[in-house]
Amino acid sequence: MKQKKTANKIASVSVAARKRRAVKKHRTVGKRIIEGLEQAVAWTRGDNHRARVTLVHVPDVDVREVRQKMGLSQAQFATKFGLPPATLRNWEQGRARPDAPTRVLLAVIAKHPEAVEEVLSEAS
């Protein structure tokens, strides 16, 4: 009987310890969310010294080179990756420059085209 009480006591202690860790973890996540919201409010008020801003340089991508390495025509590349053909032509001819998010996508296409193709095929 004494062994059973000891086992129950150990089990209840470990359950209590797990609950404390879970509460602490949620409290930490909650604090981070609140800090983020406070930073967002500060940002909208123009009080930018408290907000954390991370700037990322996105390098240029030679769209023509990426497309040619894949062995695709402009029309095929544009269709495969959901780009307007005229926009692709403008990028390749230097009349326009892809914006930063598009350059990121083009860099991923250059390194892992199959990943982008897979995501696009699942989305349609």
C-alpha cells in the first residue's frame, strides 16, 4: 500500500512539474506577443526607437540566365511559375526590375525549381 502512495505522489509531482513548465512556456510566448504588439503600436505612433527592424538585402537575379539554365522559353517559364510574359520580357530586357519578394522567389526558382513547382501544383 505504501508503494502505491509513493508512486501516486511521484506521478502527481511530475504532472505538476509539467503543468508549471507549460504555464511558464505560455507566459514567455505571451510576453513576446505583447512586446511585438507594443512595438507595432510604437511604430504606428512614430516612436521607432523601440521597434526592432530587420533589413535584408535581396540580391539581383539574372532572370534570363535562370530561365535558360532550365531550358525554357519565356512563355514556358512565365506559365510554369505564374508570371506575366510581358513582365518577364521587361525584366530580361532591363526595362523593369523585379521587386524584392519576386527576387527572392526567382532565387528559390534558380536553386530549387522543383520546390516551387510542387507548391504551385498543390495550390491549384
